[in-house]
Amino acid sequence: MSRRSFHRASEAERRQDLIQATLDCISELGLHGATVRKIAARAGVTPGLIRHYFSCKDQMMQDAYREVMTGMTSAVAAAANADQPNPRAKLHDFIVANLSPPVADGRTLSLWAAFISHVRVDPAFAEIHLESYLAFRSVLEALVADVLIDAGETPDAKRCRELAITINGVIDGLWIEGTLVGHLFSETPLPGVAIKSVEALLGGISLAAKP
Amino acid sequence: MSRRSFHRASEAERRQDLIQATLDCISELGLHGATVRKIAARAGVTPGLIRHYFSCKDQMMQDAYREVMTGMTSAVAAAANADQPNPRAKLHDFIVANLSPPVADGRTLSLWAAFISHVRVDPAFAEIHLESYLAFRSVLEALVADVLIDAGETPDAKRCRELAITINGVIDGLWIEGTLVGHLFSETPLPGVAIKSVEALLGGISLAAKP
DNA sequence: TTCCTAATTATTCAACCGTATAATAACGAA
DNA sequence: TTCGTTATTATACGGTTGAATAATTAGGAA
């Protein structure tokens, strides 16, 4: 009776593997299908190892939630800061990134929804949600402020915040629609719809590259 | 040893009780806490009864999902047709109803999210989602068309659909934001934000009651 | 009232859950 | 090379799960 051979991984990559396996299981099998055993099998380890890296299953779930949200926010923030120094182009790219893969993606949406449904159940999830919401909104608020200044306005904080709330809503709503039933309006690409909508919300400011 | 006494209910009300108990458990305990036993206890019956009314637990979940979505859509549709014959006031009330209780409510949002997270897992859930999405959007599309006509436009179907998609997005996004972190902007009531946003999206058409 | 039907309870089952503990093998240090 | 540490596996445990079956009792029909 010989034991299974294994590889000793670094703590960082093992945790990452386990979290990714957790996310895979949740998105493919649902929350009640993402058991410790299935997650371990997906990660190629035995179930006991999970409790060597996480104090309990819930702890791993919370870390996985944080991972998803920081991943999304940093991806769209990076898209905004990628090329253009132009504030309008930055906001434009930010919006498009929110409505394109890998953010606009069935797997990501399933994960987000699964975690959101636990916000009311577990205060730890509520805190993670609040953190990630505020982080996202503050990025958006800064982008909006720069656009308004670039357009010659002198916006106060309240207006920027209200616009950020609204634009966040537009992005979220179209993100959900586009990801869940995107096949229904493939002839009406959502990024374009979103840009037009935000331009209207901004009072007609164009987000196209400056002439 | 005497058996527990019980009441023989009609099929309709028993099914309704079981579905409501299912929804209560999902929203309070999460998907993996909504077990057959907990649901039965909440409904005041024994677990075996569930399989007398539903072929399996999943079947009951699907019926519960359908119940949530038809409840939401019919609530907001009723709000739109309640008082005003004025198309603008109808759309106005429709939007406000979407962002007010009982639609904008933590329990409802938790349920919606829990079910959405299963759309990718189970094709039956995907079908229910598609049905309810199309039902909602077609109500909204009709409201938008009437508003445009009332404003003197002669809108084509494509424009109405695109506006409905966008407005649906705004409503969904603000609904989520408002329900999850509504306490953050109690001084900026979301219904007002939504109305202003939709007015902007409609090109400046006012949704206030006609003068 | 008496009887029949089926709604409801009670009980059982195999499978699976998350967690705990002990044995072992991988791999860096010396 | 040898040794020690610890990451990893193996195994076990008590409790829970969804489902199946059998026993009963409620409530209408006759």
C-alpha cells in the first residue's frame, strides 16, 4: 500500500490553487455543489489539505469572494489607465472593460451572484461586499470628476458621487443583462449602448477620443 | 405514542406555503442552509410531505424561482397601471415601484441572486430566467413606446427595444445598489436618481405629470 | 353514521457533509 | 549525505442530507 505521491507547493500558489478550485466549483456546480471534497479534487489534492490552509470552509469562501471582487475592480481600473491620458478615453475604456470579458463573463457573474446571495446571511460577506463596492465606486468617481473638469465644468463632490452612483447602476445592470442574455442582442453590442447612455447622463459630453 | 395532529390543506395553499417556506429559508439561511428539513419545519409540516407535492427538491426550487419573478414583474406592472392614464406617469410609477419595497428589498434581492447563480448550473433555471426577463422587458418596452408617442415621436421598434434594454439596465443596477448599500445614500433617494437618469436617456422627456 | 381515499406523519437508508487526528513523504538545512 | 520540519495524505467520526417506504389519520362521500 503506497501513498499517493505529491508536490510540495509554496503557500501562496497552493492557496491560489485552492481558491481557484473553489471558484470553479461554485460556478459549475453551484453553492451547494461546491463541497470540500469536490474542491479538493478539482485542485488535485486531498480534502484534509484545505484545513491546513484555511481555518474552515467558510474562511476559504470569503477569501474566494474577496479574490473575485478585487480581480474585477483591478481589471477595469487597469483598462482605464492603460493607454490614454485623455480623461474621456479613460472613462470610455473603463466602461467597455466592464462589459467585455473577462469581467462580462458567465462564470464571473455566477460567482458574484452566489456571493451576493450570502451578504444577508453572513456579516463577513456583507463587509467584503461593502469594501469592494466602495473601492469600485471611488475609482469611478475619480474618472467622472476628471471627465467633468476636462469638459470645462467645476463639479462639486455631490454631483460626482451622484453621477458615479448612477453610472455604476448602468454598468451593473447592463453587465448582468449582457452576460445572462447577451445572445439576445448580439446585433446591439452593449458597450456601445452603455457609452451612449453615460454620455446622456453626463449631459451630452462625448466619450470618444478628442478630435 | 400518539401521532402529531395535522390539518389537511388544499393543494393550492399547501404548495404556496411550502414555496414561501422555501423562499424564507433561502433568504435567511442561504442556498446550502435551505434543506428539505428546515423548509418543512418552517412550513410546519414534516419533510416527507414535500415529496408529496414536488417530484424532488429541485422542482420545488424552480417553482419558487418562478414565483419570485412573476411576483416582481406583476407588482411593478400593476403599479404602472394603477392610477394614471398618462403614459409618462405610468413609466414614472413603474420605475419608482422597481426601486421601492417590496421589490427593492433585501429578501427579494437575496432570492434573485441565489437563483441567478444557478442559471449556469441548471438549464431549467436558465429557462425561467429567460422567460421572466422577456416578460419584464416587454412590459417596459410598451411603456417606453407610449411615452415616446406621447412626446410626439414616431418611434420604430428598434429604438424602443434599445431604450428598454438600457432602462432595464439602469433599473436593475440601481435596484441592486439601493438594496445592498441603500443606507449609504439615504440622502439621495434612488427613485429620484432613476427618474432623472431615464429622462436623460429619453433625450430630455420629462416623466413628471403633465402640466 | 360508516367507509374510502389520500394527505400527512413516522421511520429508515445509503450517501455525503465538514472536521479532526494520525501517519508519511517531500524537501531544505546542516 | 543525514536529519528535522511540515506540507500532504489517509483514515475515521458524528451529524446531516435528499429520498423512499410504511403506517396512520383527517375529512369528504355515501
